[in-house]
Amino acid sequence: MNNTSFRKRMENSSKSKRSRIILALDVAPRVDLLNFIKNMIFLLEAHICAIKINFHLILPLSSSEISEINKIAHSFNLQSIADIKLNDIPNTNKIAMYYLFKMGFDAIIVNPFMGKKSLRSAVAQAHRINRGIIALVYMSHPEAKESFGLTVTLGKNNNKQNNIVYKVFHDNAYRSDADGIVVGATQSDILKEISCQKRLPIYSPGFGTQGGNIKEATLMSIDYFIIGRSIINNNPLKSISKIKQIISI
Ligand code: XMP
């Protein structure tokens, strides 16, 4: 692993590939899963700056198969992100991160519900080996308002203040020196608000299949567009070329 930070590597990959698209490799179960994924990377590598892997691959594939995918990604100058929305007690987080980084992931998406102190230790663990932590701020699915949209009361006695969970998470991510935040593309008002503040790189999923509008999102300062099914399930090369025309670098 080189000694450039994950944040810088993302910027470099994005510049050299002239793309801000992160390909979500969400493939439904199939017998030739590993080969299908490898071929998808060979086919699309020139059009993306990173891949994102979640339970679609982490559960069915072995750790050496995941390492192999990450090596292929790196050989094409792509970053690789593990999207497991990690959220456990510190010891479990630490061990999960150890194994994910050992498999070659450059960054891990975590859920700030774990708490401020845990988020800070996750960032410190990642930064010690030049890897990154990306924190959820507001998820893309409609039920996100039942958690990320809740109003909470913080502070004690005369110092009590109301705030909304996603604002607390945004602040915690910034203060913990996280490398980026995830805000769903379907949450256009929140995305607008956060992109105006622009405290951390913004990673946004939820385009196409989930309803987020790519054209509208290009008017905000989103750094990376996470896209899966609308590329993978439907003539990948043609779909990604169309999307790339809309998202300028
Ligand atoms: P699609 O097929 O909808 O895939 O383009 C989107 C990918 O992103 C993941 N996803 C999220 N990941 N925070 C995340 O960290 C979110 O709010 C979020 N919404 C969707 C999804 O699992 C898929 O891999």
C-alpha cells in the first residue's frame, strides 16, 4: 500500500480515470459470481474511479476471492470500498476492520450510531495504515427518516438542545476526521443542505433504480456517485457511457 491517504487516492483515481462513478458491484446470486465480477471490472474499469463491495459479495465469496477482486481493482488504479455500514462494540469493529483491510479494501463505510469515541478509534485505526473511513449521514431508502431524520435532545440540565440525528452524525464525522460521508441521492433537500456546507467529500448512492436524479445531483457539490443496478443490470457499457456524459469531472 502506498503512503498516500485514501482521500487523496480517491481524488487521484478520479482525475486519472476522468470519472466520479463508484461502481456498486451488487450482483444477485449466480454460480459464476467471481468470474462475472472480474469481467464486469475488466469491462468498466476505464469508466469508474472505484468499486464498492457489500454483502452481495462478502458473504458468498471467500476472503481470498475478495482479495483477488481488490488486487484487480488496484491493478486498474481503482479504489475499493467495503460497504458493511459497520456498527458494533469497539472490539468487534476493530477485528472486522482488520480483516477487511487485510483483504485489500481501501476504505470502509461505517454507521456513526456506534458513537463518537468509536468513530474516532475507527478512523485512527484506518489512518495508521493509510486507509479510510466513510460515515453514513443520511441513507437513501424511504425509511431513513425513521432513524437519521429523528429529532434528539442532547446535553444536560440547562444546556439541553434539540438536533436532528443526521446533523449530529455529520458533525461527528467531521470532528472525527472521517474521509467522507454518505448522503442518499433520494434525500435531495438534505443533500443540498450538506453540499452547501461542504465539510467532507460526499459519496451519494440511490440514483436510477432508487429514484435519485443524476442531472439534479450534478448541480450540487457531490464528489462521488455510487451506482449499481442501473449500470450492471442493463447493458453496462452503454448505461455507464450515458451516465458519464451527464456527470462531468
Ligand atoms: P443501486 O443499485 O441502488 O446501488 O444503484 C446502490 C448501492 O449503494 C448502497 N446504498 C447505500 N450505501 N448508504 C450506503 O452506505 C446508503 O444510504 C445507501 N443506499 C444505498 C446499496 O447497498 C447499493 O450497494
